[in-house]
Amino acid sequence: MALAGDMAKGRLAIIAGSGLLPSYVATAARQAGEDPFIIALKDEADRSWDGFDHAVIGVGDFAALSRIFASNGVDRVVMSGGVRRRPEWREVRPTLKTIVKLPSTVRTLLAGGDDAVLRMVITLIEGNGRRVVGAHEIAPHLLATVGPLGAVRPGPDDRRDIARAAEAADALGRLDVGQGAVSVGGRIVALEGVEGTDSMLDRVADLRSAGRISARRRGVLVKLCKPQQDIRADLPSIGISTIENLKRAGLAGVAVEAGRSLILERDAVIKAADEAGIFVCGLDRGLPSWGLA
């Protein structure tokens, strides 16, 4: 149940896509005394929301979203989890307030990068009188910290690969394309696109098996927040599947941006990484050598 103070300030809604993040956010919200309302995205959300007040809506159904906000006293909204598919323009259901923005909304859905789409969604939600907050504001314990997080530390070759991959990931982010890059022996061998991190690592594993990537050099994955990104949505994240795919791809480790990336199942991730001899570390843009010197 929500505390009296929380009722006075209104209810938190969690827009839930795929993956573990929505569950972590919902649990953290409850532990903080909130009574979150879950808005599960149709054909995207893959968790059971039994035990929570919840509803299922289409990805582009802004009219249903507005009705849920109004009928449940929602004043704050968290966007969490993955969304694999953008709605077709025929699936977009605007509110009366947003109908004048429909042409620009459809153009952004069709041609905008992920960050542009998320900014548009945030603008539409806040234009509805609600405040969008980041998942990290509800569950700050998920944020990556600076330096190695487990027992394994990156060596000199790894740090060079981190610097190279970070440069590539930063450039990729400025183009609003993706958040991750893989460097092996100082050579960029993969950039993340719409397929996501796990599929990119599958591609690296296939390239390694085909002999297109040196078997003698391990390499690293770097994930950074896009420089222009609104950090209230789609922060880079890693989890157990990331460690499993790093191992399969023959990579030495992963580096993510501290304070602007999420680590799901943190204890399990560190344990699995240590057992596999893989490093996990947090980078700080403001420190020399990203804080790894």
C-alpha cells in the first residue's frame, strides 16, 4: 500500500517493456512505499504483473495511456524495459491534446533514431501534465560505479581496447544509432545497431568462429550513454545474458559508463564474470583514462 505522503503526491506509473528492468523498478518503488501502477506494453512486456495493479496497452496508444493516468491519479511516469518494434502509423492513437502533433509524431516514429523517439514520447507524456522520471531515480542501486566491479581487472591491452571502443561508441551515439562497440586488438569489429547488444555479440562470436577476428586477441565491449541522450529513458544496461555472450564471443570484458548505465542482477553478474575470468568495470568521462589508469 502507498504511504499517506505518496497518495498526496500522486501515483507512480511504470511503463513496462521487455526484460528485467521493469520488475526491478517496480520492486524498488514498493520498497520505497509506493503503490506503482504497471502499464505493460502489448507484445513487448514479458513478465507477469500479478500482484500489481496493471493494464496492457498498445505501444502507440497515447489515448489509453492518458485515460490510465487520469483514472489512477498518476503524476509520475517511469519508462523501462525494451521495445523491439515501433508502432505503424495506423496503430498510433492520439489524445485530443496531441492530435495536432500527429504528423510530426508519425515522422519521428518512421525516421527518428531511438533517442529522438524517446524524447518525443517524454514530451507527449509531460504535455499530458505528468512528470517523467528515470528508472535510476527509483532504483539508484542499479547504477554502475567507477572502476572494476569484480575480482578481474582490465590489463594494458584491455585498457587500450576500452579507449578505442569508447571512442567508437561515443561517435555512434552522436548519430543516434546505438550505444555499444567492440574493439579487438585496437580494431573496431562491431557496432551496435537496432539489433541490440546480445545480437551484436552473437555476430562477434560468428566472426570469431569464421576466423575474421584474431583468436589470439580477446577484446572488449564498451557501452556508453549517447552524449545527447535524455537519461530518463533507455540507459545502457547489462545483465547475466551479457556475461554469457561475452564469454561465447571470446571477449575479455565489458566497460559501461558509471552513473549513466544500469547493471541488472548485479551480484549474479559479478559472480558469473569472476567465474568466467571476465572483467566488468565502470568508466568516468571526466577522469583521465576514463578512471581506469
